[in-house]
Amino acid sequence: MPPRKKPETRIIVPAPNLKVMRVGIKGLSPLLVNRWSEKAMRQIEETQSGAPKTRKRAARDPRAEFEASSYRYPGGGYGFPSASFRLAAVSACRLVDGLTMTQARVLFVIPADLVKLVGPRPKMDTRPVRLANGSADLRYRALFWPWATKLDIRYNANAVSAEQIINLLVLAGECIGVGELRPEKGGNHGRFTIK
């Protein structure tokens, strides 16, 4: 008796229904920004490469540290990483029954690297921090208040609706936040809502 042929399995991939929506974001609490400075990244590279430490540590310049802590938007003004809003929405999935963070990661993207912040120039926030070795230090960071921005969100409407994404962002803004000292990390900064 000849072997039976297995039935062919047809895989059907429906055409995606790609859409883009613009969402206005309004800050509910101050946004504290802490971009890694070029100097800090260079020091880490030198340490990891085993380069000898021949330099004496220079005196700190609080104003320069404050200026280096913010993101400059191309063409002028200040920006903030758009990925922070997407990550906040993904993190908010922990508060939604039936939607895992893994699923949410593929539901939508915010294509821009930086979104432009709208509002007054930042103020310098000076705050003590505790280092890993237990000693205290001061940090000089950019604090934006009030602040707003716009997100261009690209999504597949076959998988998620615009309303669901907006609801997720509202939840993220209320409970997760963006930037330093956000609610997710025990603070109250970086909260936002949809305009």
C-alpha cells in the first residue's frame, strides 16, 4: 500500500490595515530628564577598555551637567525619546487583563527617535542621590514644567484599535509615567494624559 500524502496546509496572511494617528500628550507632573552625557559614556568606555587612569578628576560644573542632561531636538528646542512612551504603554499592560507585555510590544510603533517637547525652557533640578557604594552625590538634571508633545503612532488596525492604544496610553500616563522619578519607579514625575 503506497504511503498517504499529507494534506497541504495553507497559511493565509491577511493584508495589514496599517494606520497612523497623531496623539497629543499633556504633562500632569514635571518631566525630569537624565540623558547620558558624552563625557559619562566616554568614561565608561575608558573604564571597560582597561585604559589607565592617568587623569585627575576635574571639578564638577553643575551648569554643564544640567545642559548635558537634556535631549536637543533637531532644528531647535528640546526633545524626549519617543520609545519611553511606548515602553510605558507596554508596562501598563500589567494592569490590563488578557493583554501581555509581549503582545503589546508588537501592537504599535512610534517611528521617530525623539518627539519635540513644547513648553518653557527647562529649569535645573538639583537633587541628592545615593551611589552604589553608599556615598551621597548631587545630580543636576533638566526639569520641564509644564510640558506637552505629540506622538505619531503607527499600528495595524486589524490587531488593535486606536481607542485601545489611547486607553493604554492614558493608563500608562497615570500609573507608569516617563523620565526620572516616574510613578513606576516610586516617584511622581513624568505623569501625562491625552490632550
